[in-house]
Amino acid sequence: MRALTWQGKRDVRVETVPDPRIEKPDDIVVRVTSSGICGSDLHLYELFGPFIDPGDILGHEPMGIVEEVGPEVRTLSVGDRVVVPFNVSCQNCHMCDQGLNSQCETTQNRDRGMGASLFGYTKLYGQVPGGQAELLRVPFGDSLPIKVPQGPPDDRFVYLSDVLPTAWQAVAYADVPRGGSVAVLGLGPIGDMATRIAQHRGAGRVIGIDLVPDRLTRAAAHGVTCLDVRRHGKDIGDAVRDLTDGRGVDAVIDAVGMEAHGAPFAKAAQWVTGLLPDAVAQPLMENVGIDRLGALHAGIDMVRRGGTLSLSGVYGGAASPMPLLTMFDKQIQLRMGQANVWRWVPDILPLLTDEDPLGVDSFKTHAMPLEDAPKAYAMFQAKEDGMVKTLLKP
């Protein structure tokens, strides 16, 4: 089959690799029909080389048609249409029973001290082959895949793999009061969808913050009050307070994560780490790594006292400095973590209808053949051509 493989920093290639096969009796093999490119994929493209081997298959947002089923699979048949959550979770352990699929005890990476395995996402999370490929082996065939109806286009359902549950969890964790205010930092795929979900769930004022004109325009078209970081700079917190009676927003969602602009020292440290041999870089990142924290610190500044900060953007630093005095004094509540996909599916799936209240049918900005994936990655990183969400078509 053809699959997108990691070969080095900013070097991904579509290559011919062996087809996946049934390895355990409850496995299925899915013929991928759509697979999204996620902002987290750019972390692999740029930063996490020490934890990836050349040839690893990327991607964690796939859906497709069941091609083959293991002998113990009872609920799916060849030809069924499924979305594959990015969490590799059993649905039967204590953590999964608590709705914490990203902490699944069956696939936890205890040797690394990390949570559940993820498709297409480094040695830290199991080094499981990903879904930017023609075929994908999926374990736990009776419980992990999300069966969806035939008929509507992939765009209707593919975001159940990551975008929708990640954004839904970000809003749920933000705990925005009905009629209250929320600021969303970063209007990439997760941030953009989070603004829509916040409105759907009853937020009174949704403020979107970014510095990419196309993204600001896209969010504004959905009724979001948008602030341009290029205009407000370090005064962005004051701009938010001006919109909220001088108090700050009830909640902030940080959908940016480790690649925030600014923080030249952290940026330089990340760049240097990327040049080191893996044997040196891995312990450096695991023990003394730092993130670019401009967005997170801005969120701490602009949230009101007693408000909530919800992190959906991925951070990877082990020693990132935090203003704990300010956080304690402001009585900020902080929630974060990888999305627990199946926890939110029952809430989201009923919304994926022809009425399309979240705008999923038109959410993508680009659809490209799998063979063009290297070009798509480069465009996404450079934020070219208005790219926000790309679906690869094997």
C-alpha cells in the first residue's frame, strides 16, 4: 500500500510499504477513504524527531470502509463504514469506564510513563502505524471504531476521529456559564471548531484570537468576535478586558500549544534539540524541555479571577516555567489533556445531520490526494493558501 512516512525533520514522503494484516482475533483492517492532517502532526514534522523512526507511518484522523475482520469481531462486517478515534482504547478497562479513553489501561505506555497509545504518534504513545495511508489495522474491532451510516460524504463524519471530540472537550472543560464569555486562542482546526461548539452550547460572547488573516475572517463569518494579535500585541489581554467590563473572560481555551509565536529562547532551544542525536535529544526533551508559552501566559492574563483555563493545544515541555503566584492569586481552574474521543461521541453524533449546526460539511479548506501529502504538510506549516483543514484522499 501507499502511506505517508516520516523520514526526518520537515521530511515526509509517500512510500510503498507492506499492507497491514489481522494480528489479533479482534482486529479489523480499514480501507481509508479520508484522513485529516492535524496541527499535532506538525509537532512530528518539526519537533518530535527524537521519538520517531524513519519509515513510521503518520496520521491519526482516518475513516473508511472495513476491508477485513478478525474471527472474534461480532459487531462489524466487511463493507461497514467507520471512523477511527485517535485514542487506541479498549473501552473495557477502569479508565475507559470513567470516560478517560486517553488513559486506557490496556494500551498505556508504562515504560515511558505515558497514557494510552495513539495512532501515528511517536514512541511516547506506542509507535502505532497511522492512518495517512491506504489501509489501517485497527485493534478492538468491536469497541474502538465508530460505525457511521452510508450515504453522506466523509466530511460529515471524519472529524469524529479528533477535531470534534477535541474541541468539544476543550469547551466542556472550559465550563463556560450559559450566556458567559470565552476566548479561544488560536483559530486553527481545533480553535475554529471550539468557537462553533461554544456558541452551540450557549456561550454569550465568543472571542477568537489569532494572527492569520484568513483564519480571523473565517471565524468572524460564524459570529465570533475576532482580535488580531498583530494589532494588539502584548496588549491583547487589555483588548479582551475591554470587551468584558474590565473583568476578563469567564474561560480561555488555549488551542495553540507548544508552537506559539514569540519566546525566542524556547524557540532556539527547540531548534537546537532538533539537531542533536536521538540518544541525547530524547532525555533532554523528557527532563528539561521547555515550550514556547506565549499563548498560555496570555490566557492566564486574560481570564477573569475564578475563571477556567482549558488546554487543548499540545505541550511537550518537562520544565516549562509557569506563573504559579498569579495563577494561585487569581484562583484559576486549569483542565487539560488529550481528548477522550468516545466520551463525547454520544453528544456529537446526533448533531451530524443535514441541518449541520456545527458546519462540518464545509469545514475543510483543502482536499488533496495522499500523494500530495508532503506538499500539504509544508503548506499547513506555512499557513499558505488559507489552509486550515486538509483531508487527504488515498
